[in-house]
Amino acid sequence: MNTVLPVWFEIGSMIVLVAILLVDLLLIIKRPHVPSMREASLWVGFYVLLALVFAGCMFLLGDVQHGTEFLAGWLTEYSLSIDNLFVFVLILGSFKVPTAYQQRALMIGIILALIFRGLFILAGAAIIERFIAVFFVFGAWLIWTAWQQVKPGGHEEQGDGFAVRLAKRFFPFSDHYDGGKLRTTVDGKRMYTPFLLVLISLGATDLLFALDSIPAIFGITQSPFIVFTANVFALMGLRQLYFLLGGLLERLEYLKYGIAAILAFIGVKLILHALHENELPFINGGEHVPVPEINTWFSLGFIVLAMGVATVASVVKVRREARAHGERLHLGAAEPHEERPGDR
């Protein structure tokens, strides 16, 4: 797709977005803490507003097609990033990361996710440019991933994965954290802290999620700029969202069905697009297959509907269960647990 966006806007927005992420990371390093509900809400609201302003700029400086593609791509990546965040919750809980340093772990996990997605964006754009039939592969992968989302045990084994077991085999690790440090000294011996294992586990998870998120957004737009910026905006504010939702995140039972519906929908869209642009000789003699194509507006509507229905249904169920048990629905960070000897 030939871009109609000004070059200064593309370059300038990339610089500003990277600068915001760096400032966010520096603030965490300088002052690690658990944000209050008000602070987390303000940050999440700020990043969502920033994404909407950016979309408005794309409508004004580009065209309706660019604006709708960004909105659909951002919402898709945001929903997948929330799923990514849910796995982060499992990892941080598994490694019993001290509450004060969860923000640092989350932010590093987000930076790693951005790096991996950036690399996949470059690779994906290059492959699509030369081999449009890769959309058959992307589509099949997304449909398979959608099934993995809804089948039982879809998020199990998020603690000691292969990468973590490999690290433990070759490097010495202490049993306790030393603040947010990666290395510590135990009885005069230099060792790595469990915090490094957390980062390794987060990085491995980010790599797997990038395999889903990049094909998904390439099913909406083939513009590398829109793909990258949609991913950046989707990752912004995730660490604050973690503390805003707290324990509620893992109780949004129907969220995975909404995400699965989006992935399956985009998978079908990719396969239809591949058929429409078909050049494979063993399909219809190498000629384009006359199949309907799904436009961006329909995609945007489906994504909003799927996430809206899944979120509302989940919250309604949580509230009913809370009332039935006489509980008060809790938003925000979970109370910090007390460290015990033997904790990782």
C-alpha cells in the first residue's frame, strides 16, 4: 500500500513514541512503587486518549482508509496485549516477584515485546512484498491460535518454561531477590537473582505472542508504519492496566473467547484475501479466486463487538458471583504478600 501520510509525521511520531516509552522506563527505574488506583487510571486514560488523537491525525493527514486501519489494528493489538498481560500476571505470581518491582518487570517485558514485534514486522513486510501466498500460512496459524485460546489449559506452564530451565542449568541462581538487581552475592559467591528468570520468562512469552499479533494486524493493513504504531500504542499503559485491574484480570472468564473470535475472524479474512490475490498454480490454475473480501470498516465493527460482548459478559458474571458470595468487587493491585523464606 502506498502511503499518503507526510514523511515528517511518520518520522516525528516514531521519535515521540520511543521517547515516551524511554521516559516511562526511566521513571520506573528511578522510583519503583505500586501505583494508586487514581494514578493507574490517569495513565491508562492518557495512553488511550493519545491513541485516539493519533488516529484523528491519521484521518486528517492521511485518509479514512489509514485512520480506520489504525483503529482496527490498535484495538486488535490491544486485545491481544491484554491477553499477553494475563500471562504476565501468571508469571509474576509464579515467581513471587516483590510488589514494588513488578512495574520494572512489566515495563521490561513490554520493551521486549516491542523489540520482538518490530523484528517480526520487518520480516513480515518483506515476506508479504515477495510472497502474497504467505497469507494462507498466516490465516491458518491464526485459526489454530484461536482454537488454542479456547481449549482447556491454554495458559498453563507459564513458570518454568524451556528457556527458564535452560538458564537454570547453565547459570547459578540465588533463592531470594535482591531488590531489582539481576546479580547478587551469596556467601561470597556471585549469583544471578530470580529477577533474571522472570525477565527470561517474560521474553519467551513475548516471542510467542509476537507470532500471533503480527499476522493478526497484517490481516488488517499491510502498512509497516501502521502495524508498528498500532503495536506501540497497544503496549503503552499495559503496566498501569495491570495494577488497575489487579485480581480482576484473571476473572474475566469470557475475554479469551472474544480474543479467539477476533483471531479466527482475521484468519478467515487473510485466507480470503490470499484466494482473491492467488498466484499459486495448483489453486484455480494460478488465477485469482472470486471470493468476497472483508473491508476494514466491517473488521473494525467485528473487533469492537467481540471485545465489548466478551468484556461485558465477564464483568456481569464476576459481579453476580461477588454478590452471591457477599464479596466486594475489587479493582486495583492485589495486596502485597509477605515474603517467606524459601520464596524464589
